[in-house]
Amino acid sequence: MKKVLYVCYLQNYFRGLTQRTHHLINFMANQEDIGSLDVIHINNSNEKIDIVKKHIGKITFYGINTLPAIPWGLNHLVSPLKVFISFLKNNKMKYDYIVAESPWGGLVAILLKLFGKTKIVIYEDMDFFPGFYTKSKIRNIIVKFLEWLVIKNADLVISVGNELANIRRRITKKEVYVSPNGVFYDKFARALQKQEHPPTLIYMGNIEEWAGVDLPIRALPRLLEKIPNLRYMVVGDGPFLEKIKQLSEELGVADHVDFVGLQPYDNLPNYLSKADIGIATYLPIDLMKYAFTLKVVEYGAAGLPVIATKIGETTKYISKNRTGILINRNEDEFYEAVIKLFENKQLYHELSTNGTKKAKLMDWDIILKKRYTMIDDFLKSYIK
């Protein structure tokens, strides 16, 4: 029976948005050949407590405190060191392998390997993390270096998309596997049974500046002239929330924007069943060039055509599978796409049907089984 450590580095594992991380960990916990699964996450709820342990089935969660934060970008280096030292002091187990995500979690894993906690580190490559730091050159350089260091020293890299895998291959000079995001199809397909609702656009996810949640609000004044009862539903939370609320007030469309907040994962199909078009109007930046976002697949499973910015993996997915309309990120093109989908019923039906067909093939059970087989095959070859 294998002993596995997962370093996820999420700060709100139990309270935040349900992400790929949660699906991976839950799947691993259900594998018969894994006897124990330890998970490191960040718990800064109490600065006086260094580490909080929580047991759920075969999983032991280690919530580690990284406060106080060090300024000037140095916390990107100091925080992983704090996590490494705290975990090393409180855990004596050796692992068959460690899975780590993010440059910070990856650094923790590499350090644990150096100190004999494992022989194998697998990097779960979910994002181009320097892309989060476009306004601070120092932070961007530090995170880019950390990401390079981790990928260079990982024994196996599994990227979420081909764009990301291609740049990783140039670093590792080795094979990089691809395991995309998916959807629990049966859960989200419940949204195909529509509830009565006005014409509705929906965004689900983190409300960050890069998510481009503001574009539909900017286009609403003009859209309401054509569709007076149009509604924009925003499901999620984040640092950009107050700015887009203020924007909706300034443009006089607040009554047509429904901010429902962060919702439990199991409740998302309920909101999708009251919507018509999924929104993925990301900013055209490097972060989104390499991202493969969950929402475009989840929208598809719910039968919602997507309006998305032309960038990276999102463009490839939508254009190849014809699940939505791709636009340059401006109000005019967004307006035209919305009107086209509401007026052209044949196009709407075609894109909706394509979305559900593709999403069914990307069920998490299928994707995670393939991913686990990748890891199992790698472990067998590594032992040989």
C-alpha cells in the first residue's frame, strides 16, 4: 500500500472554490493501492498556531501557518521554507511519492526529497504562475525562477494543457504528460432541465481582474436596449468583486446583475439551469494563454454555449469542438455574440449539443483514471 503526500498550497482548502486540486485529492483517496494520503495546505487563520492536523478517512490534512508574511516579494521564498520546516518537524513518515502543485508547493516537495522524505516528486502543472504577477517585476522574476527550478528538478511533470506542456518540455528536455480539466458530467448535466428564467448570461469562478468579468457589465447598457429583461449572474468571489459591483452601479445596470456569491460545488448546476450563455471573457494575458479552465467544460455539460476571448487553450477547445463563439475582447464583438446566440436558435442548439457531447467525453472519472495510469506506469518504469 502506497504512502503519498500531496502539497497543494491552497489557503482556503475547506472554504474556497472547488478546484482541480479537490478532485485530484478525492480521487487519490479512493484508490485501493494508496494506504495513506497526507495533504499539506495553508492555514493562516490563527497566527499563534503553527500547524493544524485534520483527519478525514485515509487523508490527514496538515494546515500550516505561513504568517507573518515577508514584504518585497521575499515571501515567495520564505513561505515555502516555513512550510517545509514545520512539516519536517511534525511528520516522520517517508513517502512512495510526493505530488505538488504551484512553484511554492513544488519547492516544498523538492526540499522534502532532498531530506529523504521521498525519491519521487511529481509536479502537477496547473497554471503559468508568473502570469499572476504582471504588476511587480520582482515578484514575476522570483516566481518564474521558482517555477523553472521545480520543473527542472521534478521527476515527472503533468500539465493541464498542451500550451503549458510545450514550454515545460523546453525546460525538462523530457516527456511531459497532459491531463486536462474535466467535469462531473452527470452532476452538471442536471442543468439541462431548465428552470424558468429570463434571458441570462452566467459567469462562475474567481472574480479576479484577469477573469474579465467586467466586459458583460460594460456591454449591458447597449444589450438592454435590445433585450430589456436580460440578466447577468455572477457566481463566485474574489478581490475584483467590489470593483465590478461599483461598475454596475456607475453604468446604471445594477438591477440586471445578480451577484450570488461563492456557492457550494454541488449547487452550481442549480444556477446553470437558470442560465443560457456561459461567460469566459478573460484578459488576453500569458496567464490565460496557458490556462485550461474548468468552466468552459462545465458550461458545456450544462448545455450552455460559451462566449470566450480568443486566447490559448480556451480558443483551441471551443474552435475544435464548436462549443461557443470566440471574440476579440471588446464590447462590440461581445454584443454581437450575445445577440446572435439569442436570435439564432439553430446555432444555439448546435453549439449547446456540441458542448454536452464533448463534456461527456471529459468526465473527471475518465480523465483521472488516465492520469493515475500515467503515474502508475511512470512509477513502474522508475523502479526498473
